Amino acid sequence: MIVAERKPLEEIRRNLAGRKKVLVLGCGGCVTVCLTGGERQADMLASQLRTAAKVAGEPVEVTVRTPTRQCDREFIDTLKADVEAADAVVSLACGVGVQLMAEVYETKPVLPAVNTTFMGAHSGPGTWTENCRGCGQCVLAETGGVCPVARCAKSLINGACGGTNKGKCEVSRDIDCAWYLIYKRLKARGDLSFLRAEREPLDWGMSSSGTRRTLVHAEVNDQAHRRGAEGAEGAAERK
Amino acid sequence: MPGRQLTSEEYARLAGSDALIETEWAPCRAACPVHADVRAYLDLIARGRFREALDVIREVLPFPGACGRICHHPCEQECRRNDVDQPAAIRDLKRFVAERDYPEGQKFEKPLQERDKVAVVGAGPSGLTAALDLARLGYRPTVFDRGEAGGGLLRTAVPAYRLPRKVLAADVDAIVAQGVELRLNVEVGGAFQLDDLRSQGFKAVVIAVGLSKSRGLPIPGADAAGVELALPFLAAADSAGPGLAGKSVVVIGGGNVAVDVARTAVRLGAGRVQMACLENEKEQPAWSWERHEAAEEGVATLHRLGPKQVLVRDGRVAGAEFKAVTEVFDGNGRFNPKYDENRLTTLDCDVVVFAIGQEADLALVKGTDVKADERGRLVFDRSTSRTSAADVFACGEVVTGPGSAVEAVASGHRAARAVHQFLSGLPIDLGESLPPKIDKLAPATAQRLVKAARAEMPAVPAAERKANFGQFELGLSEAAAMKEARRCMSCASGPFVLTDKCAACLTCRRVCPFEIPEVKEIADISSALCQGCGICAAECPANAIVMAGYGPDAVRKSVDAALASLDPKGLRLVIFTCGHHAPAARWGGSDPARPAVSAKEVFLPSMSRLSAADIMYAFEAGAGGVIVLECESGTCRYPTVELRLRKRYEQARQLLIEAGVAPERLALHVGAADNQEAAFAAIALMAERVTRRAQGWAPRGQAAKPQTAEEKSK
């Protein structure tokens, strides 16, 4: 799941630059689950904006909508009337949703209300922790289900560095050393062979440091089917 | 029982109506013969809104005073609190609101009555109920009774120590005040016949004559002086009283009437009172609590005795002889006593009272088109409440057999519906489709619930009460009643999940103090397990959980109403507090000690319902300050509310300060909700702090820690 955190109100208001009619847009997907951008949080942001405007003596008109997801056109197409009636849209979706909104409603300022932070899991009451960085070459089969890319400070792929210390990372004593965790997990499974093998470096061009990535499922993409004959079906590819 | 689900669209259609809260019933309501909305009136009592509670009762039960004392309270038998500690004292609470003096008085409005005249024969609970229902529907009912006052057997057969006459009279007066004409001292069937009613223009007749004749037994000696029948005995005790000083009395029978007779005999001065019944202790039909009270007063109960003869000396009772009972009910559970004629017991006594059952006096139908069967019972169609004559209906014990007052009332309701359909030219259909009742509490849930001792009804000690006919149960005090009403668990008031909004985020599951929600594709919150705290509804990030009893807009509407009641020019404070635990009556509007600040309370069913968004809304809506008053630590009926509320308060506080609201405009006080002095101090403190700043909105400041009542008093 994509995890995001709310931006300070001050930044949101600064970006709004005094616009009088604002559409606050929650998202019913990941940001609802991580308690940052669901309908309730959208209501609370709207409430903040109205109150802040009142304090400042510059009333604004704020409406709230929360589509099922902002990362699908079909859902955001339903917002047309509300978007057109507003001077600006403040979106509580992750950067994916904000960009798609901005693309669909080209002439409307679509402003982010959250910082999209990571892909992670619920790790305790009200807490989410990063687990995946989307490197595009998953090694979890070999690392005992612990991702060295996301969880090692250096994203090392060939074992712990010299900074590992009693299971903790040299960056901070609060951070577990991913490689220590990998070792423990593999030992528990009784198979340390991966640690003995040498691995090729990752192709970082496949990861977030590369260019924009696209996924095509040919079975539901007519265009891809036509290209399917040319041998390009169902693959992640760089454009 | 699976959780309840709706789409947002369906919810939008139903919001604000009773449809959601009526989807399922609490077991108390399902068990009540008249389906009184127990949960609703207990909640009103908890909030100190006693008169409104009484109105809820009166909608379906015109005898709140009488039933508040003598009802056999099946609601309490079914109360889900039985699985936690003890049932809520529903009957005692009914009595509390019924006997209270209201400053506004007991005003009743007479409905517009332009429809047909209907005659009701018999002014007992069923007849008066039927008449009242018909009056409310616009008919003109007249109730005929041969007695000198209304109330039927409640007046002549229920002893005054259980039901004071003036209490019953007040119930009857209220019925009359709502458009029922009462004609007393008229015997229908004597000089005045059933057909006379028809010729006088009554378009329908309801026979509600009850079971007014006591049965005797054709055993030797039954005609001796000193042999009495239960109903005349009880009626006489009520007026003059035969005087039984020092005498030994044997009551034959084991039912509730027999217990009434025995306890009445004690009060008439009998030296020794023994009840002899066929049944053993387990089989005996009288209510256990009444048997217990009788025993406290010195009544001895002898079991498995079948009356053989009354022993007579010089024409007067000298004793009673009994044969042993070997079996009361046969293999099919039918009443079919068997005796051992060789095992005899003799009880010496001066008086024998037969309390073995009643029968109807059907003189009024003799020679009419209203037929009785060969066993002397009215020919009656239960499905239409109709007798053999198309325009004559019947209700109450004459057709149901012996039962309790509230059952007679239920029967009266049915007869009134039948008459209404008949006179409207409709086919008679008394079928009712009632909402399903929720299941029993799961043991795991019961274990998590906060226990609370049931209010004890203060009573006159047995030694003292047995000397007179004074009411021996003294009634609950206001404080005890409100505390007791708070023990209601608000069953079936739980949530609906909006299927199109739920993101299956698991928040409900994670915050529920009872671990009730199951999340599969979406959340599934069992209405039988849910305790209705609403913590999940206030936390759900998708606004996908709506409570049946207090919807998502309820807080906002209350805030709007509160602000609208205050002068918009000055500082307006909104105070969020628990209506369930800190009722308006305790620290409300007109107390002279209240600070002269423009402040208004918003009462919530529990502070668990107050969300951070609600707090923020108050400012948006124009409040100059918000005070959150929490109850004393550990007093909430729901676990974890204190923690949740503090966190929501902190969240709202941060978001509001971020929006430029000065921190002194927000306060949380723990322990102040149910403490008038602390509540008033909280109001004064905020007013002082806010006005100390320059007028209007203050600049941003340092967030102050929320104060507790204790800190403040230092």
C-alpha cells in the first residue's frame, strides 16, 4: 500500500494562494487505509481551511468529494462538475492521483495535500512502515522475505556492510540491520546457501532511479494485442 | 447474526427516519407484550428527560403507574445484562417516571373524535386500552363497567400494598382525559342489554369483562361458614376487610392470586397463614419474587397437597384435609393431577380461601348473537379478535385466559385494531411483522463489559409492612433511577457499514474495545455483539460506519442548534458532554450558580461518539470556544473511551491551532461532566481566558496541556 502523510496546513494554504473556491478531494484507496486522505481526513482538511480563512478574515468556499480512487480515470471523470466549479483542487491522494487529476483537468490547479512517502505495511497501532521500494527485480525469494533494497540503508544486495552492530544499523540504533534480519530468517529456515552465493548487482535502471515505467497487460489491451504479434505482451517496459 | 450493511444511497434515503433503529429490536422490546421501546425510555431517564420517557411508555402502555409496580416484566427476564450481572430494573424505572410530579403537569390532549361510537364493556386494562386506542384513532369510545371506578381486577383484586388505588386511578384518569368516556355502575346484561348498545348507535362493541368470578371446589364442607373465594375476599379486604385477628387461614392455590390472598390475610391480622398448593416448589406458578416476599411476611407454603374436604365443626370451618399429589402434569405437560388417596394431611384452621382460578361472567351475552361454547367460553377468532357477531369483538382475560396486566393491554390493542379495520370497511388483518430481535450476548463479549450493580428497590421490612396495606416498595430516588437507567446496554443500536465506502482498512477492528468487527471484503460488525459505543464510527477514515441511533450528522445538527440558541454577537461556547452520564438535569441551563457566559451544552449518547472532526466543526460553525467535558475516570460504560477521546481532542487541537485558533479556546476537562461545580468552573475559566485576549480571534500561541478538574482545583 502507498503511504502518505499530510502536509502542513500552511503549505497547502500557501499553494492555494488565496483562491476562493476550493475542492478538497479525498481518495478511497491507500490513503484512506493509512488514515491520511480518506473522506474523514478530507472533511477535517476542509474544516481547517474554512476555519483558517475565517481567522484570516478571508472566507473561502470549500467542498469535499472522495472518489473510490484517484488513480483511475473512470473514477475521476465523475468529478467534472465539482472540479469545474472550483478555482483549485486540493488532493489528498498520493502523487499518482494528483498527477492523474492534473492530467485529466489540465487547466485546473491540482495541489497536493500530502507527501507521498513510501510503500509499506501497518506495523503497529496507527503506524505504517516501509517495506518495498519498487526496484523492479524482486529478490525476496532469496532473502527470506526481507527486502535489502528497502530496508538496508545502503540498499546493499550482497550482505551486511561493516557498519552492522549487534543487529542494528550504523545509521541509527533504532534501525534493524536488514542483513542481520535476512541472516536470522534464513537460518531459521535452515538454508543459508544464498548467503554463500555471489549475486550480480541489481540493474538500477529498472528501479525508481531509472526512467518512467509502464506495465501493459496485453490480454486486456487491444493495442498491445496488435503488438503482441511482435512479441511484446504482458511485459514491464521502459518507454 | 451478521452485521448490517447499506449503500450510501440507501442510507441517504433512510437517514433521519426511524428505519435504521427499527431494523432489529433489543430482546427486552421483543419480549414486552406491547413492545414498549425500553431502550429509548431508559436512555431518556439516564439523560434526566423523565417526562419524555413517560411519553414513550404511554404510546403503547396506558398503565405506566400500575405496570410500573405489578408488571411481571418479561423485558427483564430477556435483558442481555442477565449474562453480565443482573438485568436493568426496567419495571422500577417505569414506576419512577410514572409517579414523578412534573412541573408542566400531566396534560393530555383530546384527539379530534368524529368517527363512530364504540362501546367497550369492562374497564379493566384491556378494555380501557382498546378504548384509548380507538379514541386516538378518532372514534368515540364509551366504556361501561359495573364497578364504581375504572381499573377492573387491578382495582378489586390486586392488593393495595402492591398497587395503591390512587396510582391506578391516575392511570385511569389519564385515559379518560384522552377522550375515553367512562360509564360506571352500569351492568351490561342486566336491565341494559348488549342489543341496547346497538340501538343506541354504537357501531361496534368490545367485550372486555375479564375473569371476574372465582372458582370454588365441589368438595365436602365447601359451603361452611369461613370458606371464602379469592376475588370477593380480596375485594372486601380493599374496602372494609373481614378482620382475621388471630385466626388461622389456609389458602388453597399456588398462583399469584393465592399469594395475594395469603399476604392480604397476613395484613388482616391472621395469626397463621398457610398456602396449600398442588405443585411442588418448581412447578408453582406464582412469581418467585412474590413467593419470596410472602415468605418474608410469614406465609408458609405447603406443596403437593390436593384438597379433599373442608373439615366443619358446628357449621364453621375447623380445618382442611388434603390428599397427597403424586403428579401435577402428565407426560404431555398437561395439567392432570394424580393423587394418593391414602396419604392425608390435615391443617387446622378457621378460614379457607379458594384461590384456584377464575372464570368469566358471561351473563351479558345470554340470548344474544354472541355465542359461548359448551364450556362457557366466548366463541372467539384469535386472528380477528372477533366473536360470533360481526360487530362484537373481545379482548383481555375473557378470551386469553388468566394473564398479566400488560398482556391484557396487548390484547386491547389488537381488539382496537380489529374494530378500526372493521369500521373502515377493511378486511381484518392483525398479522404483525415485527423486526427480528438480536441474539444473545456472546460470552466473550459479556466478559469484556463493565459490570454495574443493579439498583435495589428500597422496601419496608417485612415485620413492619405486614401490619398494613401501605405500599411496601418505596420507589427509586432520582439519583438511583438515573444511575440504574445507565445500566441499559442500548442493545441493537449499533452500526451499519456503508458498502460502497468501506475500504476494509481494519481501523474499526483495531479500535473496537470489544474486538467485534470482522473485516473480510469489507467490515462486518455483528449487531448482536456490538455494544453501540460508536468508537469505530468516529474513527473510520472512510466515514463508512453509521450508527443506527445517532447518525453522522447528529452532532453537527446539535452544534448548529446550540449556536443558534446563543447571541451571535458575543462569545459563544459549545460544550460537548455525555448526556448519558451527565444529564442536563444535573448541571443544566437555569442554575443560578452557572457562570453568566453564553454557552450551550451538546449532549452525546456517549463521549465515544465525539470525533475530532466534530470538535473542529464547532469552530467552523461559529463557536468562539469548545469545552470537552469528560466523565470521571473509569465511570464510562465503554472501555477505552477516555483514551480515545483524549487522542481525538489532541488531534483536533493541533489541527485547529494550525488553522490559527488560539489554544485557550479549546479545553478538555476530565471529571467535570458529572460534576456541576467543575463544569461551571470550566465555563468560567474559558470565558475568562478568551476575553483576556483582545477581541476577536487571538493570534497563535503555545498549546496548553488540557486541564483535569483536579489540576484546576489546585
